[in-house]
Amino acid sequence: MSPESPVIALLSAPDVAPPPNLAEIEELATVRHCTADDLGEVLPGADVLVLWDFFSRALRDNWGPATSSLRWVHVCAAGVDSLLFDELTASDVVVTNAHGVFDRPIAEFVLASIFARDKRLHESMALQRDHVWKHRETVATHRTSALVIGTGGIGRACAKMLRAVGISVVGAGRTARETDPDFGHVIATTELTGHIGDFDNVVTIAPLTAQTSGMIDARMLAAMKPGAHLINVGRGELVDDAALADSLRSGHLGAASLDVFATEPLPAESELWDLPGVAISAHMSGDAHGWRDALADQALENLRRYVAAGAEPLAEVLVNVVDKERGYISGGG
Amino acid sequence: MSPESPVIALLSAPDVAPPPNLAEIEELATVRHCTADDLGEVLPGADVLVLWDFFSRALRDNWGPATSSLRWVHVCAAGVDSLLFDELTASDVVVTNAHGVFDRPIAEFVLASIFARDKRLHESMALQRDHVWKHRETVATHRTSALVIGTGGIGRACAKMLRAVGISVVGAGRTARETDPDFGHVIATTELTGHIGDFDNVVTIAPLTAQTSGMIDARMLAAMKPGAHLINVGRGELVDDAALADSLRSGHLGAASLDVFATEPLPAESELWDLPGVAISAHMSGDAHGWRDALADQALENLRRYVAAGAEPLAEVLVNVVDKERGYISGGG
């Protein structure tokens, strides 16, 4: 290791194995291991913070003199909502994320959820437990429509996969447009209530920001097509749980596939577990076998860019740089 | 109706509504309604038999002098295994089927079954019933492979849909070939045991014939990849149930999604209901909303061709003509 090799604070959750490529990282940098509890002790003098604890809020608790040497934060997650806070946004620290790693697995999970509902697989499994043979008609998924709210990398992967099997897909993003390469038509999220009722399936994969928090509220749910299916693979806070519960109980919303929740793990006493038409999974839609390797490889690749950067601006050298003002990687809109 | 309008024997199951377009059929033909019980009474003088009772074996029981006027049998099903028998095969009677109606819904059902297993949806639902949050890694379906046994219309639709989401697909059919338009590579079914072990998913949608009956036997199952997933949407008789049960119990086969059975409805006492990794549905994979309308429209369209045929050979005028020797529509191989 050269004397100028960077110092990395590597934040992991307690009892979680380090990145599988740690030896390679240590060839390029001095690594200081920590958890949220001792982050403050390892930050002074650190050039880089790598969040292997994917949804940690520990940086904001330690912001100040201890972080004066910090130039770059890499989070091994797609969403940066837990990480960002005003002082970090206002600083020169460059933030990068795990853009791309989860795109295709999450798109598959979304399509799996749509198919499971359309083909009545959970109903069939319930009948199977009772040894009951009951023929039922299914939905021809290729004759249905889907609105994908969120036009970042994961939203685009969803659009491509849903279109590949014949679903009519429209996007919803910050700005309306007619010729998006993946979506074709994109609706402005500000005009969502006027359009959301056109779709059999609504997928929420928008970044969690002040603008998107609680966007699927009672009014939005009431505007959805009767019997529609909500698939949330973004963040739990995008959806008003109480309004969701009301809509499902009333029979207006037909189904909800929920992989993310405002509180995770979802508490055992949550009413969501037992609502009609709900399928719950444990924030795992993107976590296909090998996901930790992919995250670690991506962090290492960006570290190589960091080490080779010299005097060049970090924001131009690193890949997957987050627009801290917007709260996601810009370009998608 | 003209005096030369044909006489149709329309065979329905008891208590089943007639084709929804019956009025249009009756503009073109004299319709004699019957069930299996009184088929013999309406056959004499009938030119056409339409099997609205999809899997009826009643024609063979009434074959003889009563069927001497019969020129055409149309069955509103994709598989003709229940219908065919030696005397019918040897006769000049033209047989047509419901080619095409079920292609895309069945392909969707197959992909839904693959996704449900890869994304562990049934496990998640079982955990949900107990309010248990348990993160688990999933399979990236686009990194998996599938063998589709059967290269007719439904098999081709399966290949297209599975490929559309990134699954590596190979076909198995009567003759090996390298440049099939939908499959690319097709393995000869006679050489299946040497190749079946290469695939994560095996889809059986071959027509049921003397050659295919029982093809998924103990030896074939043993040759499959450990943990593989068998999806049967063809006919129950393609699979040896006892061998299947042994393979699942031993843990060699990882999952089986079964929509068809040698005895339907599947008896409540069948061991299949409770085997590990099994998902059972009630012969419904192709039955998307509107399927009866589509079947009736297709029968009517062929009846229009029949009426307009004049002296032309029926086998050239009608569409979806079954190769009675082979037991399916030829061309796929």
C-alpha cells in the first residue's frame, strides 16, 4: 500500500460479515472497521465512508469536526433516504450508491407479484392445503396495464420486463414526457390522481423524498381502479398504511404486494399481515443470490476510480454519483 | 338457413352453458344439442361434431353406423388425446382443435410458476400467516435455464415468454435441430435423459401420445438437476406420479408446479397435495377470462370455412387440422 492510500471507515451492522472482497479493498486502502456505535471514533482522518450497513443513519449523528477529512461516502444500497441530511447535502462530500445491482431482480419480483395475483397462485395454495380442486378463471396478464411510479434504474428495469411479457406500461416521474426510451409515455407525479385510475397494476419504486413521502394516500387510493393491485418495492413511507388498510378492507383495492415498510422488520402486531389480498415479503425483492458479492464488487470498482483520481474532481471520476439535492441519481427525471 | 346447411351435433357436458355465440352458429347450421349420454341419438345424419365438452371420450363409444355421415370433428381443446382412437384416425373424418387460444395464457402461467418458486412467494405467504419477518435470498430468474418439452404452439409461446425475461431456453421435440425460430436449439425427446440435467426448470407441454405417456419417469427424474423445478401444464399422464412423489420426498427434485393430472379432479386422497415443493392448480393454466368466448369464436370461424368449402377438400379449407397419426398439429416437429 502506498503512503497516500486512503483511509476508509467501513460501517457494518453488528454481527454482519464484512464485504467478501475485503482483502482486495485492503490492498488499496487502510480499512477501519466499525459499527454505528463506534463510527465517531474511526471517522477522524478518514477520507471515505463505506456503508456496508445498508440503511444506517449513523453519519448524521456523527457529523461535525470528526468528518472534516471526509471526501466520499459510498452506500451499498439503491435508496439514499436513510443516509442524506441537510449538512451532508450542503457539503462537498460526494455520495455514490449501488445503482444497477438491484434493477433486474426487483423487476423480476414485481412481475412475479403481478403474475401471482393474476394467476391466483396464493388462492390455489390455500385450496391445496385443504385438498380442494376448484377450477377458476385467471387474468391474461398481457391484456393488463401497469403504472410504474419512479423512472430511475429500477423503474426502467421494471418497465422493460413488464413490457417484455406484453403489459402496457406507463411511467410516472418528475417531468411529463412522451418519448422516454423505456416508458414511452411518462406522467408527471404532480398529475397522478388524474391518471392512476387507468391502470390494473401500480408499482411504487420512486426514491423516498419530501415530495414522494406518503404519495399513495387515501385520495390516491380512492382514485385507483377498483380491484387494482399495488406493488410497493420502493420504501414503506411512500404509502399511507392506514389508508391502504381501509382501501383493502373496503374491497376497493384488490391486492397489495408489499416488500418494504416504514418500520422494518414489520412488527408482529401490524394489521398489514392479515389484510385481504396482501402479500408481504421481508425487504428482499432485490436480494438475489450473489447480491452481497455484487455490492462489494461495485464498491471496489469505485474505490479503484477514487485511488486513480489524482487531482480530478471526484464527482466526475466516480460512477453512480447521487444528486444530493434530489435524493437520487439524476438523469432519469 | 339454406336447405344444404350442415347438421351439427353439439356435445356439451351436463349443466354447462352452450357456446355464447350459439345464435350465430344456428344461422349457419342445424344444431342438435346433446351430452355424452344421448350423443348416439343425434349423430345419425350429422355432418359435424363439435365437442364443447372439452375432454369427452364419447365419440369412440358411438363410432359405427351412426357416424357414417360425419365429415368433421372440432374439439374446443388444445389436446386431442381424449378424442382420438384408431377408427377415427383411420377414417376420412377431419379433426380440428383449439390451436392458439391457450398459448399465451399457459405461457404466462408457466412463467408465473417459475417466478413464484424463484422468488419464494409461497414461503413468504406461509411466514405471513404466522406474522414472521424473515429475509431470504431469492433466485435471479434471468440467470436460470429452462427446457420446454413440446414444440407446438403452446411450447413456442412458453419459449418466447421465458426468453423475453432472460431465461435460457432449449426445446425438446420429435427431431433435433439447431436453428428453430423460437427455440434455437431443440433436443430430440429420444435423447432427453442425456440433456435434462442441464436445466433449472423443465416444462412439459408435449401432446399426450404413446411416445410421450410416462416420459417423466423415475429414470428421467433422477437425471434432472438436483433442486430443479418441474412444471406440467400438458397432461398428467406425461409424468409418473409415484416416481415424482419419490423424487420430491428425497429432496432431489426441488419443486413441481402441476396443473394437470391423470385423474381430474385430483382425488382428495392423492399424496400429491401434501408433497414438499408442490403447487397444485385445477387444470386452469390456459383459462384466462374470455377463454370460452375465444373457443366459441374459433369454432364459428371454422364453421364458416366449412360452409363455404363447396367441393374443396375439408383438410385444406379448415384451419388447425390435427395430424391424427401423430396426435397433434404437425409442423412444429
